[in-house]
Amino acid sequence: MQRLKDIVRRNKEGQNVGIYSVCSAHPLVLEGAMLHANQMGSALLIEATSNQVDQNGGYTGMTPADFREFVGSIADKVGLERERIILGGDHLGPNRWQGESAEIAMRNAEILVEHYVSAGFGKIHLDCSMSCSDDPRPLSDDVVATRAARLATIAERTAIAHFDKSDIHYIVGTEVPVPGGAQESLEDGVIPTSPAAAQATLDAHRQAFQEAGLERVWTRVVGLVVQPGVEFDHQNVVDYRRESAQALSQAIANEPNLVYEAHSTDYQTPTSLANLVEDHFAILKVGPGLTFALREALFALEEIEHILVDKKDRSNLSDVVERRMKETPSYWENHYHGSAEEIYFARRFSLSDRIRYYWPDSQVQEAQQKLIDNLDKAPLPLPLLSQYMPNQYRRIRENELEATAHSLIIDHIVDVLRDYAAACLPKPSQGTH
């Protein structure tokens, strides 16, 4: 975890360095991220959310220990040392149990944190902002912070019991966009967190840690979640406007061990990502943007398949996905609204990328594998690669990339991470990790 601490220190010293966080459990996304980290010689931060991975399996069916081994097995396959991976737990708190009383929800949250820490997750975002069944709405900063300190106590106790020490690094703060993209209109933009609100959150958590006897642990709180003014919905992106966030950026100057963590940075431009890091939003979360790129690559390859493969032998991948999404609509029906045509468009192309929940489906997996097998039977024609995957076409021409379907998919995903790496990783004059 010293790598994360060093990144924070160097950012606060004025070096334009940061770290991006890969928030995905898709094996192709993780493979691409690991191959890129190997190429760049950098650490890789991979995070699981509290609804994705928990003590009961979450929606992925994985406990934190399962997720650790899942990530580790991919790392072993691609040749990335496991020690270079930082595992993070995101929004750990009573989120999954908001329908229960606060005490029952917090007891479940304690077990959740225990599982994450005992599995070796070293970056923990404590988020107790959500109201439970017997809570007022919204919760006060003091209540949120007191509950976070309660979970930090469990985390410290668990780490010492399992590893004889704790070097967990914590993230606090609650003002985040809706996971997976905004539901409301973005026409009026997004207002950044006010410096006063950010300071109040910090002060409340610092006080709660002190009252819980965690004064020394506070030095390992390295990040505060705020809203820097970035967001996306189904078809629109609100880009970072640094002039609107300058007061917020400067507000953390007097906190030597702290940077900001920015959620929903998906689809930001390379310039916006670089400006975020320079303005101390040094931890950049990305998730749907990566699976959106996966979907782009698969659908582009299907277009090539339509040209090269007889109709009776095609994978019909996009049709299979559409059918399975309509047969099991729970992952998108409360998110996509409008006419039948608008909902159809959203299912396939929305930036919030609810399609990502359907890639593990067995029927979708079968169609995906058939697509890859069909395209690997003969060399892919360069004119079609230029037409449908121009970036990958150029790398193939430069002998930087193999012209296989798998390699094309991975490289298209990595295109997203190249922008994050350019914003986060040390420039040549600043040395290397």
C-alpha cells in the first residue's frame, strides 16, 4: 500500500501524478487493465463495490475472498505480479441493507468490512451516508462519520488479527454521483461540492476517528470523495470545468495526507482527466466506460462477421443480447424510459451501459465465443479492420498488435485506459513508479 501513499504524497507536492481505479469484474476488462499495467510498469488499482461483492456473494456471486482469487488468477495468466495489484472496496457500509433498521444494517456492514479486510483488500472506502429504515433522511455528517469510524474499528481489528498489523488506507466522504450514471437531466450541468461541505465532512470524520481512539489511523485516510462537477447519463457527458472547481481544489491544500477521489469520471476527455489529476482529484474511478468499450469492440467485430460469414453460421451476438435483456429486464427496466425506440437504443448504446450485466449470461457467452471462433478461422481483411476498428488497424500495421479477435477486443478496452494512464502516470522528468 506504500505505492498509494507515495502517489498521494507526490500529488500534494505538485507532481501531476495520480492513480486510476478499475471498477469492473469483467474478465476481459481486467485482463486488458493488467496487460496495460505490465506494459507501463505501474501499480493497478482494482475495486469491487458493496453490491457487487459481499459476504453473501453480491450480484457477481463472489465473496471478497472469491474476488481476490478471481483477480489473482487473471494476473497469473497475463504475467502480472499479484503484489502490484491494489484491491479496493467501494461504498462499504449499510448500502445493501437500507431496508433494515440501522443497527441490523450496521451489523451486516461490520461483517462486510471483516470479509473485505481479511481477504487482503487494502483500500477501503467507508460510506455510511445512506439512511436505514428507522433513520431520518438525510443523515447528519456526525452520524455518517460515527458509523464510518465504527467500521474502521472493525477493519483495524480484523487486519491485526489476520496480518499482525494494519496498513489499510481509507477513503471517506459521501457526495458521489449515482453509480452507473445520473438518472436526472444533465442539461444544467453538475455543481461541484462546496469547499465548506468538503471541510465539514472531513472535520466530522476526523472527530469521529478521534473519539473512537483511531487518531493514528487517521494518518492513513488518504482520500475524500467529492463531486468535482463530472457526470454522465444515457447520452450526455458533463466534462470537468476546472474554473468551477478551483475553490474546491484549493480547499484540500492544508491536508498533507489527503487528495480527492472522483467517481464517474467515465467518458471524460484526456484533457479533463489530466486537469482533474493536476487539481488534486488524484484517484479517478472508471467502470461503465470500460465495459462500454468492450461492447463497442464486440459489436464492431459482429459487423465484420456479417460481411465474412454465411448467415446460417453467424453468432448473432447482438440479437442474443437483446433477447436476453428483454427476457430478464431487472437490470435496466428502472433505468431506461421513453418510447419503445428510445428504450431499444438505450439497451444497446446507453453510456450508463446496463448491458454490462448481461455479458456473463450463458447464452450471451456462447454467442460471444462463436463470434470469436468465426473470426479466427481466417486472417481478418485489413480494409474491414480499417473500417470498423481503425485504432487497432494502425497498431496491426505497426506490428504492435495481433490481428485476432481477442487481441482486438482487449486493445479497444485498453484505449480507454491509455487516456487515464496519460493523466495519472509520472511524466519522464518525474521518474517512474
